[in-house]
Amino acid sequence: MATAAKSERIELRVTTQQKDTFARAAEARGSTMTDFINDAAAIAAEEALANRTAFAVPSGKWAAFVAALDRPAAPKKRLAKLLKKKSILD
């Protein structure tokens, strides 16, 4: 599998203790500190984004969840009235 060329650079400030911890962890994994930090940051970023796009519904609640999604939307009189008004951007 081909990997994309790395052309971007990120710099960050850390404490001496953090740098030492990163260096020891990278050595324990047999990788460079750059690769270790890059891999850890990529995993953390994917998890942070996944938490915004995916969620779990307990199996016992799945049917109720699907029913709520399938139910027609109830009319919202105040929203309809608001949308009929001329916008300040018009």
C-alpha cells in the first residue's frame, strides 16, 4: 500500500516530561518520536471525529429509534410563520 508524501509540518511545544515520555514510548514501539506522535494524533483525531458522526443505540431501543425517524414531522406553526417573514438578507 502506497503512503502519501508528507509535505506538511506541524510544530508543537511540550514540557520536558512530555518529550521524555514520547521518546520512551516511541523507543518501546521501535519507531521514531515523529512517527509515534503522528500515529497517536491521527488515532485521537479519528476518534474525535467518529464521536461526532456515529453513535450507538441499545438493541432494546432500536425499534423506537427507527419509528421516530420514520414518523412524519409534526407541523411547527411558529417556524412556518417565521419562514414566511422577509429576511433581513433579502
